[in-house]
Amino acid sequence: MSESVVDLRSDTVTKPTAAMRRAMAEAEVGDDVYREDPTVNRLEARAAEIFEREAGLFVPSGTMGNQTAIKVHTQPGREVICEERAHIVNHEMAMMAAFSGVLARTIRAEDGILSWGLIAPQVRGRSDHRARTGLVEIENSSNLAGGSVYPPAVADEIVDRTHAAGLPVHLDGARIFNAGVALGRRPAELTRKFDSVMFCLSKGLGAPVGSMLVGSKEFIEEARLVRKMLGGGMRQAGVLAAAGRVALEDSPKRLHFDHDNARFLAEGLAEIPGIQIDPAKVVTNILFLDVSETSLTSFEISKRLAAKGVLANGVTPTTMRMVTHYDVDRAGCERALMVLREVLSVPARAVVV
Ligand SMILES: *Cc1c(COP(=O)(O)O)cnc(C)c1O
């Protein structure tokens, strides 16, 4: 892909920085299934330290991290309570059913932000008819609900009340560092009550590959076995962990640029006729825009943008997502707005989906 492409499809598209590539080239490695890779061990210890937890585990992807946690926390035949737009239910290949034998009990919440008030009526104990709840899961920041963040007190109450009901809570914190920046809180403060936390090194933090699980020593020991079941036992994984270590140390301090750029984009988009977006709701690096009044589908807009070097995905026929990250600067955002204006001023042509 040429340098001049503005890629707003996802923060997964970032390329490793020069510092990451250097660290990868120089990484000290060993066999991580034997726990002998010093670079992986350091990454896991550092993640545990940052999150103020006993232990951490390096996993190849966020999906593997989430599904590993679900497997450890549940038994077949139970339900996992989560928001309707949760990544675990929409973007993880029905793996909670295929691998853990559990069903999702989804709840629709405004901006994807659940509350104990919404969760409580769905928590089931022993019954002659209904599946028992096995786990509650929340996502912070949300992905498909527009990068929204949980007010810390709301998340804390969910965990406390769920624990009081005798159940564990998993946090899909793929972008917990973005949530932390938006709230001005350290990740440990936002996550300490959860039984397990998954976060991604490969999203806004910019590492080429990898996510982390953090939790108690006991949880991580179980998760290590499940990771192996899934084929996630890696050998000289230090070459990947080395980039992850750089991502973990260096990247959180620049995420605010991505948030500023997302807000800048949102404000520019709000001024384009036919586009609907509330810039006040853009608090991290993800935004959704409604294109239903443009006479083009999101997919057609996406195609026309791509022809002019701007990449953004249609999510539904009437909504598109844009995500800012390390490899998109302010000039790129300005260009995206300019190109979108050009694309939309093309004489309207009815498009049938
Ligand atoms: C990206 C993401 C994941 C993990 O995705 P992988 O592509 O498997 O690394 C999990 N949860 C959320 C909310 C995400 O955005």
C-alpha cells in the first residue's frame, strides 16, 4: 500500500515503528512453551506490574485472549451476559459456543455501556428451565458502539454486584489504554476489580502481533493450558514480545493524538451535508457516521473513497466506521474529509443494496 493512502479502517493496520523493529531484531529468545523465552517473560511480568496483577500471559490475538478467559471462567451450558454489540459475540466466530459450549445473553445498552440495572434482570441461578449465568463480560472502550468508555463507578458497580451474585467478570479491554487516556485514569485503576483482563498490543499501541491476559496467578496458569489447547503455545515468541514491550512502554503516551484526530474528523464530518454524527460522543479513536441521507450506501462510499486513496469500512449499508491511529496524522484526516466531500458531491445515483 502506498505511503499516501489514508487508512481509517482500523487501528490494527499500524506498522511496527523503527524502535519496535530494532527490538525485534535484537530480542533475546528461548522456547516459551518451556517458559524459557526471557523477552516473553519480561513482557508478561511488565504487563502484570502495570495492571497491578499477579501474572500476565502473552497470546497471539485478542480473540484468543477473550476466548481463553471465557473457557476458564465457564462450564458448558452456561450463559455469558454481554452487550449486544460485544466483540466476543459479533467478531469471534461463535467461538464461545464452539469451544466453551456457552450461549451469549445479550443486552442492548445506549452507547454500548451496560449498567448493573440492565444486567441484574438477566442473571439466572439454578432453574428447571433456563440456563444459568456463568460469566458477565464488558468491553472498554467499546468497539462497535463507537469507542465509548465506561464511567469507572459504573464498571466497578457491575463487578461488585456480579461478584456478590457469585459470578466472575471478564473485561475485554482491547483498547483499555484508550479508555484510560479518555478518562485520565491508569489502566490498573479501571481494571483492578475484574477477574480477568484482555488488552491488545496490536491495536492503538501499534505492535505487529499480540495481546495480553492479566489476572491472578491461578487464572493465568489455567489460561496457559487453554492457550496451548488452542494452538497458541508459541516457541521463540520473544521476537514478537520485543515489539510488544516497546508498544507497552512507549505508545500509551501518544494515544491522545489519535483521540484529538478522531474528534477533528468528527467535527469535520458533522459539517458535510448528508452525514450525521455527534462529535461530542467521540471520546477515543473510533467513530461511526450515519450516511443514510447521502443517497449512496456506505459500501459505495467506501469504494469511491478507496479509489482516491482513503480507506474506511461500511459496517451496515447506512453506517461507516473510521478509526484513527499512529499511521494517520492530522494532514491525513484533512485529506480524508476533503476526499469524502468530493465523493459525496458526485451526482447522486440511487444504489440498491
Ligand atoms: C480487536 C478486538 C479484539 C481482538 O481482536 P483480534 O483481532 O483477535 O486481536 C477483541 N475485542 C475488541 C473489542 C476488539 O476491538
